[in-house]
Amino acid sequence: MGENFNEGQMRAIEHFKGPALVLAGPGSGKTRVITYRTKYLIEQHKVDPSNILVITFTKAAAMEMKQRFVNMTDRKYMTVSFGTFHAVFFGILRHAYGYSADNIIKEEQRNRFLKEEISHMDLEIEDEAEFIQNITGEISRVKNERRNILEYEAFSCDSKSFRKLYQKYDNLLRRQNQIDFDDMLVYTYELLSQRKDILRAWQNKFQFILIDETQDMNQLQYDIVKLLAAPNNNLFMVGDDDQSIYRFRGAKPEIMLGFERDYPGAKRILLDVNYRSRKQIVDAAIKVINHNDDRFVKEIKASRAEGQPVITAVFDNQKDEYDCMIEKILYYHKQGGKYSDIAVLCRTNRQPGAFAEKLMEYNIPFQMRDAIPNLYDHWIAKHVMVYLKLGKGSNRRSDLLQILNKPVRYISRECLEDEIISWDVMLMYYEEKPWMCDRIETLQHDLKMLKNMNPYGAIHYIRHVIGYEQYLRDYALDHKLKVEELLDVLEEIQESAKGYDTLEEWKKHIEEYTENLEKQQRDREKQDGVILCTMHSSKGLEFPIVFIPEANEGITPYQKAVLKEEIEEERRLFYVAMTRAKELLYVFSIKERFHKAMDVSRFVDEFLQSDELQKKNMKK
């Protein structure tokens, strides 16, 4: 073919008819394999290009793959179909029902509707945007898993409220003859299942189906693809079960693991050469992923020569960890390296915000792959700020109402009649209830106490004396949230306030940070900058140098992960992060965070075990 391919790649490219499962490890050249196999089908087996369908997960990936194919074939086979699941399935619905883009509900319209409906319900919500995001995610899950809404147990709110929201949203779509992205899957499955004539027409159209990133498929997508591929089953599935990291979206490695059961006699092909990373990085990553039980066992080899070992270190605290990272970034840049060669991969989308502050301090530019949430926009931060504002003398009713019953004091809004707070009026309202007067006087006293405190001390007082921390514990319990997540936000806010003598100084810092964060968001990809992103959004990317900070228990694996399948998913996520590195991989841990002792992540121990020489490299 005029190209250099290894044995596994050639087997995949030359596969003709019948089902095939291609296990493509990180950096194994799977995109090349898919495009060249498509070309091979056309040129060697005289398959009509219009009978080939290539499906990938994102619009960008589909366009990139199509462009690669078009360039390598000199635009000769333009009728090959490249698209995402949603684009392909919407095409089927468009032919059947005459749908157009106008029939797809806009995200803003959906959110606006849900916001309106939520406002009429008796729900205690601190962060409306987050709540709507959780609700829409759960609606998506119900549809994709074809769950019975009447039996479904919700986690975003109580099940009765969720069912009410779900049904109102469903009625809106039907009323307006609209569908959402999940309906595209549900309706396509129903159509193809019920109309055999339509199914046969599409089976004749798509005689060869190639799927990229198979490990990211959900059950409904897989069920539709199985319908389309029958009866010939020329189904070419490319993916890596070890990189299945989207269980929260319905993706399960079990789909890949069960492929050979669904298609007895399917050919299994392993792309076992990693062309991306140095040998030490590949070997370390394999050591980690080998601890998972539910996977295809693979021997992955590195094509590149040996480099430096994975560099590990344990620091006393986050400050020391960040100082070391800054030092290494500045040194690399001073040696002529680009900032954008370096990626900092974090387990959660909140972690990069703290390091972004450090980069700003040293005027190091950065790019954000994810929208980093501003810590100071969090509802907990807003409550803290209101307390401090009232402590400094604010007498606005609107301010007091925000924290009036946080913690619960059972003080009625009705005792605050005017826009200006009158403590005397409040006391008069409860004059026949001395216990309520005591609560109002205690609140007034607490706010006066805050007046002369520095921000750090004031937040400590709000947490432990006023009782705001207990409020968060009760809130987490009522809303089925992990209390640790809320307390971590509060800890981070308090830690941020350390070193500022006055509220004004701290607020100035917050304003500068917010301004810089927004600027970076606007200017991303316009400048050379250190890449900040989550492990999830790093998938499919590669960088010469990768830092994984805070590789600690409770962070990676995340504290929510308890069950065996959850821990295995966390391990896959760590594996993905490790295999983004081409030349150098730094994995750092800390001994304490927010005054709490931290354990090094089990994943670090897994790639260091049986390697005593490497263990000696660990800084204590």
C-alpha cells in the first residue's frame, strides 16, 4: 500500500467481511487504520464508497477523519459517509419523518423551560445552573437506558419531583413537535425495530460500518448499530476497553467485552504498538491497568526508545507541589521549550482553578481545555461573602435574606419588611416568642463579631461558631450529596483568604483572578500557554510533558468511587492520563490537604511496585 504498517495494523486494514473487534491501545494509529481500511475496501474489494459508513463520537473527530481520507484519496471517493451517531441517526429520522434542524430543541430553550418549571416547585436549590445540568443529565440517562420513568429512582432530587419535571419536559417536546439529542437515538431505535422495510433500506445503504472509539458507546447506540449491520454483520469496531471512561454517560466496557458473545466467530485484532510514548511511560501505565479484572488482557509494546522514568514525588502540601511544578515549567521554557508542550491533567474540573492562580502569580500564560469554574462564583463562596459583607455593616434586606436561615434559624422573611434591616422591628415581630428573639440577637452579635476579623479568621468563625459548616452537612444529607465535596469548596475558599488582612484586599485579589480567568477563557488557543484540563477531556490528546498533580486517595480514585466497577473506571481514567505523555510524565502527591492527612493514590503504588529502584526516586 505504499505505507509502513505493523502486522496488527495490516490485519485490520485487510479485513474484509464479517464482524471484527480491533483493540487499539493508546497511540497505536487507529485513525490511520480506519481511513486505510476504508480505502482498501473500495480499491481492493470494489465496495461502492456510498455503502460505507464511518461513525465517530464528535463532530470534530468526524471532520478530521473525513479530511484525512479525502486528502489521501485525492477526493475520489466523496460518497463515503462520515458522521457522529447523532448526525447519522438524525439523517435516518429526517428521511422518515421530514425532520429539519427546527425540530431539534435548543439547549437554551430546554434550560429556560426547566428553570421556569423549577421555580413553581417547592425545591431547595442553592445552585440553579448545576441543578438543571444534573436534571438534564438524568433525563438523558432515563431515555438512553430506556428506563420506566414511573419506577425510576432519581438522585438529583426526590423521585416525585423528577418524574414531574420529566413528564412536563416530554409534553413540551410533543406539543412543539421537537426532539432532543437523546430522542434521536430512542426514535431511531423504535423506527428501525418497527418498520422492517425502512430498516432493510438502510441496511442496503450501509453495507460496511466502521465505528471509532467503540468503548464510548452506550447500549442504545450499540443496539441501533446491530440492527443496521444485520444480516451481513460487516461491523468493524475499533476501540480500547482500557480507555472506557464515560460510564456517567452510559458508556460501558461491557459492550466491547461482550462483542464476541454477540458475534461468535468475530475476528479479534490487537494494535499492540504504542508510537506515542517513551517505553518507561508505556510500561508504567500497563502496570496500572493490569490491576483491572474486567478487561481484555493485552501486551502493549513501545516503538520509541527508552527515556526518563516516570518522575514521582510526595510533597508536604499543595503549595510545595505547585512551587515544584512552576520551577520545572519555567526551567523548560527557559531552555527554549513551548509552554503548550506542557499539560497539567486534573481529576476534577475544580482542581485547575487553584493551579491557575499560581500560574497568574508568575505571569505564566495558560490555556484551558475545560471551562474552569470560578471558585468565587460557587454558592458557598457567595454565602461566605454575604456574611462578611453584613459583618462590615451592610444593612440591606436582600443580603440578610441570603443567609437568614443558613444555618437554620426558622426566622421568617416576613419580619423583614423594609429594604433596610431593622433589628428592632425583627425583635418586635417575635416579641411573644423569646426563643426566637434569642436567635435574632445571637445572629446580630455574630455579625458584629465578624467586623474586626481578617477574612481567614472570619470564615473560621462563620464555619464553626455560627454553624455554617453544620448547615452544609445537613444540606448534603438532604440532597444526597457527598458532604466532602461541599466541605472541600469551603476549605478552598478559606485557604484562599489566608494572608489577606482585610476584606478589601481579598476582594481585590478575587476580582483580579476572575478577570484573568475570563481573559484566558476568551484567548484560549490564541497564545502559547500551559494546558490545563481534566483527565476526561485529555482523552485523544498528547503532550510532550504531562503533570498529574494530587495523585492521592479521595482525588484519584475519586472519593465517590466505592464499588469495584467504579474503582476500575477510575483506574482507566488514570491510565488515560498517563498515556497522554510522550516524553516526560510527572506524578505528584501531597501529604496533607486543608489540614487533613492524605494517602498516596493506590495507582501510584501499582506502577511503582516491584520496582525498588524507582521507589528510591520518591522524594519523602
